Amino acid sequence: MKKQISIIGCGWLGFPLAKNLVDKGYKVKGSSTSEEKLKTISDANIEAFHIQLNEDGIVGEYTDFLKGSETVIINIPPGLRKNPDKNHVVEIQHLVNAIETQTIKNVIYISSTSVFEDETHFPIITANSAPNATSLNGKQLITIENILKENTNFNTTIIRFGGLFDSQRHPAKYLAGRTNLSNPEAPVNLIHKEDCINIITLILRNNIWNETFNAAHPNHPTKKGYYTNYCKQHQLDLPQFNTSEKSKGKIIESTKLEQLLNYSFKQAL
């Protein structure tokens, strides 16, 4: 019998992930906050649900979305950039409460390396590094990670991805031509969407539960050098950096992931 997975957040990463899992023989349910996207999701042999997490609760047929699934993948960003006063922790708690009412065995939570603070000495972040973010976004992610890890009703594996990109959506395209950019000497911590999908799929296939992974490409050029070179190669306006202040950053090490999953990153920066 095909294993069933529910993916909350079938967007830029979640939709191709869902399609990949369907191709691998999984039965997949996928959610979107956009009703317009539901047909696209359904056309890819993914059972589509219109679901919205709010601080007051969950809007949509979330019981049917979760019912019968062995694993839930939570792939929704906090969204604090658009709504800085939002309590994303409460939104996720509503989802956890709903998960507890079903026979869900496993949860994969897509977190972020922003749970670690940027420092002037560029700390090397390993699997043993304790999250220490002071930003509102980072602190909410840390709280959510702990809520999930401490819940004994299901297994939880957390994946903290660095900056996601692919050929169409690359951060250099947003930085091109901009001026007064900060942290020119900071190391970049990027990961290609294809590697993200491969890593999630391996965790599912090998039943790697109750683990926490940091995931970024092992190469960490400086922000200034990397984005300047990318823009030159792609005929984009060069970004201009502010070098008057000391750069802050970090180096995300993915050794645990590479060893435990026997994984080599497929896509270069």
C-alpha cells in the first residue's frame, strides 16, 4: 500500500517536492492558501486542499487533509516580513493540535538557519550548535522547533535550510544594481531547491526521525565576491556594498546531514 503524506504549503518548494514524491509512489495531499493554485496541484495527481493557518485557528478542511497520512511536512514560512506583529507560534500550535487528533506518526518541519545569530567572527554552526537568534523571526522558529521536538505524540525531524535558490529564483537577481548592501565579507549559506527535495525524500525513504539537520551547500564564498561574480556572469547590474561596518555572518556546516544520509550536494552554487 502506498504511504500517504500531507504537505502543508505546496508553494515554490512544496509543490515540486509533492510531485517528486508522487513519482516515487507516495500518495500525497497538498495544501495552498491560494484557491487559484488548487487546480494546478490537482492536475499533478496531488489531492489539493485550500487551508489557511490563522492565530484564531485553521480555515479549511484540515481534518480531511491530515486523515490517513503517516507523515506531515510543514513547509510554511512565518511570514513576519509582511506582518511583523503576527504570532506564527500560535498558528503552528493550532496545526499541532489538529495533528494530535489523527494517526500521524511523523512530522518534518522545514525551519531555517536564521535560528542562529550572525556574528562578526563568523561562527561555524555545527549539528551541536544551540540556536541563539534574537530576531523575532528566529525566536519564533526556535519556539516552534521546541514545541514539535517535545511532543511525544509523533516523531519530528527538523531541517534548517540556508537560503534557497534555483535558476529562476536566485537572490543575486534581487541584489543586482542595489547599493549600500551590508555584510560584504559574510559567508553565503545557500542551498539549491533540488538538493532540498533530495534531502527531504531521503529522510522519508530511510525513516530518519527525531533528528535535526542544518542544510547548506559546503562552499561559503563571501557575499560580495559571490554576488558580484554571479551578476557579471549573467549580465546583471553589479551590486554595491557598504564596507564601512564590520560584516556579520556565520558558516553553516552540513556534515551531520552528509554523513547520516550519505548525501553529496548535487547542485553547485
